[in-house]
Amino acid sequence: MNKNEQQGFDEMEGLFTRLYLEAFPLSAAFISKRDGSLEQAKDLFQDALVIYYEQVYTRSEKVRTSEKAYLLGIVKHLWYGQTGTGFTERLDGLDSLMLVDIEEPQPSEQKLLSFLETAGRKCMEVLKAFYYDNLPLSKISDHFGFSGTRSATVQKYKCLEKVRDKVRERKLEYADFAE
Amino acid sequence: MRTSLNEIEHIEKHLLGELPGEESLLVEVKMSLNESLAEKVASQEVAYALVKQYGRRRVRQQIANVERKLFETSGYMSFRQRVFKFFG
């Protein structure tokens, strides 16, 4: 990891450590009362953190004041989803439909993803900052050492083009084999 | 930006619904007439999905690291004790 990646990593570690310390005990209590195990609690909480990060943290500053409540609410949704019992309590701004989108990549995507994680690492980090972390343009520009926001945008599209070309290339390969 | 990058930006706006109605329609028409363009659009959609999966994997790695830290290293004893109490 280079220096900037490490810094980003440390920030994320700080965030997840704080959320874990603040909110995991409540989730653990909830799950243990329903005869769930510690492992189940950890698994559900990890999913809840991913969902929270994607659906709430990266999208809005405002709702961060009720993080504990949000995380517990997501854990409850996941728990009842697993056990198949109904759960009608609504959490403001969090549609239960959002929670479905936690699936793993398709097998055909896995290979390409593994390739991109190594050979395409730098580009994937840039694209992740834009499209997944939703970081402001200026922060991305600083973090990656671009000469300015314009340059950052150009890099974004260059990287997107590279990834897209890789997708097209691999699709052609699959098509060849399928004949 | 060079032409190909402008095109990628244009496709992105189309996919995000940020183009005015008639421009978006024009993209759709061009796609039906031009297989290469249609394929670019489809591949670009896959590219976004891959970025999301990549981001998710990185986040899961970070969460797993934090979990290991909290449950396996010294310094978080009171947190662990609090949690273990629930599971008897």
C-alpha cells in the first residue's frame, strides 16, 4: 500500500472501530436474546456495517447522528430476514429493498475482479473513491496527488475506460469459448 | 478530454438519467443501430458493478481487520467482556 492508500485505510479503520465499539454490544444483546451465537452476531454486524456504509454514510452527513439506531435497525432487518419472520418496523430513509443488494459478484465477474484487484489496483482505487466512497472531487484530487479537480475527472474517465476495455476483452474471450 | 473520454462521460450521463429526454433517446437509437456502441454501454454498466464489488470487498477486509483487532488483541478487554457476557 502506498502512503495515500494507507491514510485512507487508517481513516476507514477509525470509522469502523468506532462504529463497532459503539454499536456492536447492542446488536449482540439483541441476537443473544433470540438464541443466536456470537458468530452469527459478528456476521450480521459485518453485513450491517457494509449496508450502513454504502446506503447511509457515503450518501449523507445528516443521518450520522443516529448511527447506533441505524445499525441496530439493519441488524434486526437482517436477523428477521434470515429467520423468515415478519418485520414491519420502518427505519426512516432506509428501504428494506436496499438491504437485498448485498450479494456477492457472479462467478464470471470473480475472475475479472481478481485481476483488477492486482493489475488494476491503482485505477480501482480511484474509481472506488468516486463511485463507491462518493468522496468530494477536491478530496480525491488531494488524496491521489492530482494536479487539480479537472485532472481528477480526466483520470476517472481514463480509469473507467481501462476497466471497460478489460470487460469487453474478457467478454470476447468468453464468447469465443462458448462457440 | 479526448473524444473517447467525452463519449464515456456522455454514456455515463445517459446511464444515470442525467441527459435531457431527447438526447437520451438519441443514445438509445444510436445503440440500436451501432453494435459497438451498444456493447460499450453494456460493458460500462458492468464496469460500474465491478467497482462496487471491489469497494465492497475492500470494506469487508477493513471490517474483518477491525474485528480481529477488537477480539484478538489486548487493549479491548472491557469491550470483549461486555460482549461475552451476553453469550454465557
